[in-house]
Amino acid sequence: MGDGLGQGDLEAALAAYRRAAAKDPNSAFLHLALSQAAVRLDGHFEEALEHALIAQRLDPADDQTRVYVGSLYRLQGNLAEAEKYLVREDKTPFSVDAALLLGPMYLEA
């Protein structure tokens, strides 16, 4: 991995974030960090998505978490769910980052 973290380091980080999130289940930051660690390990995508959704629910005003959730749905190939997080009711993107993610999604579709 390009960041110098090995599989064991990521698994240890994931375990630490799980413990922290269990102690503070209302921390959007911890759920997001847990998600970002889980998504980097094979076989942990669903856990990553679950914690990203919790983080977004705990802090719905955080546009970066919203875009992150949209990107996870994009990785899953679920355009309809991705759009729920990336597009406003008036069909405009929530942010520049959301727009940058939507362009390739629409081309792929």
C-alpha cells in the first residue's frame, strides 16, 4: 500500500476504531474513521458502508461525509442510492465534490 500501512496495521486500526465507536456511539467522527479504515480491507465493505451511514445520520450537515457515502454507493454500482446523497431535490449536486463524482457515474451508466 502506498501509505506505508500494512494489512496488520489496518486491522489494528479497525479494531481500535471499533472499540472507540462502541464507547462513544454518537461520534460521527469515530464512525467515519471506522468506515474509512474498513473500506481499505478486503471483505469489510458492508461494515464501511454501515458506519459511513451512521456518521452521515449523526452529522447530516457534513457535506464531505455525504459525498463519501455517495462514493461508497458508486463503488457498489448503486447509482440510485449514490444520487440520494449527491443530488439535491432540485437535481443539482450538493457540492463541487459531488458534481465531480456524478460526472463519471453518469458516463458509466
